[in-house]
Amino acid sequence: MSANPWFGALRLADRQVLLGAAELLRLRPGEMLFRQGDAPGGFYGLLSGTLKISSLREDGREAIFVVLEAGNWMGEISLMDHQPRTHDATALGPVEVLVVPQPVFTALMDEAPFARAVAAMLAARVRSLYGLVEDAALRSTRARVARRLLLLARGDVTMAADDRPVVPVSQEALAMMLGITRQTLSKELKALAALGAVELRYRRIVIASGARLKALSDPSR
């Protein structure tokens, strides 16, 4: 878990409290950790596997906001405002989750260093959300695809230090993240491939040139 930048930066004492209080929960593929509208539960640390964070559109289609990878922590918003869960969290394969009880999280929030760390986590997520809103309002579909591929190369919300060459989501999931059709995504990916930014292989997308992808993600620069 310490490979995650947020968790790794916590005080040793806070990490020990979180891990010491956590219970291990195993999810099967397709099983939900929580649903939109559920009451606040625990503070969750993703130990292994991946979770999709999603909701349903008015027409019943799924919208994926993010795919969380091992090392990430989540669930703090409902614990802080005591409001229902804002989205669904579903296992995309076998998943192991650490569940920290709400009273433990609440007690840690009384400690200034931990509270500041959670505030920094929320600030990073707000920045990411503003970026997605800006993309949808101001950027072309091609730039949006390029920018999301760059985020996924860093683990999306994980924000790893180095880009990974293989994007760890399917084209179907990527289309749901961007709110576009598979046909539109396929067209844009083929264009990015023709420009040498990505390589399209069986059931995966490989980043061929991070520099070229960055240039395409913001053509104004």
C-alpha cells in the first residue's frame, strides 16, 4: 500500500492505525463494494484488483468516472459529510479491499496531520474533476482521448511517477469514461495511431510516444 503516493506520505503512526484497524473484504468479479445512495460505511483501501467507479445515465447506460487500482484509498467524502454514497463501486475482477471502520477514520480526522492529508487528497480529486469538466467544455474529442490516456498511463487517480506503456482499461471502458460511442473512440484511436502516439493491439492500447500524445492532448500549446 505504501507505493501509493498519498498513503506513503502519511505518518507511520497513521498508517499503522489504518492497517491495524482494517478488515479484509474479498469481492468477486462484478460484485459491488457499495451502491449509489448507500449509507456511509468504511474508509476503503484497495489492496489488490481494480474497481470501477460509475453511475447510470438517464437512458440506463453506464458512465464510468474512474478505474481505481491497487493502493488507492476512497470513501472519505460520505464519512465527512454523512451523506449517501455518490456512485457505484464495482469489482472488475477478483478484488481485495481493506475496510477501516468509520469510528477509526473519525478519530484520525481529529489529528491535524491526518486531516491535512485527507484535505490534500480531496484537493487533488477536485483538480482532477475540474480538468474533466474543462475537457468536456473546451477540448476536442481527440484531445480528450489523448488526455485521458495520459491520465490512465499514470494510474488515473493514482498519479504514479512514471508513465506505463500499456493502458490498463478496455476500449469499451475508455469510451464510457469519455461519454462517447465505441465507434467514435475507435476513429480517434486510429487517428492517434496514424500519428504515432499509440499502438492498437489485441484488447489493449500501448502508448508509443508520450511526448506526441501530450502534444495532441493540448493542441493550443
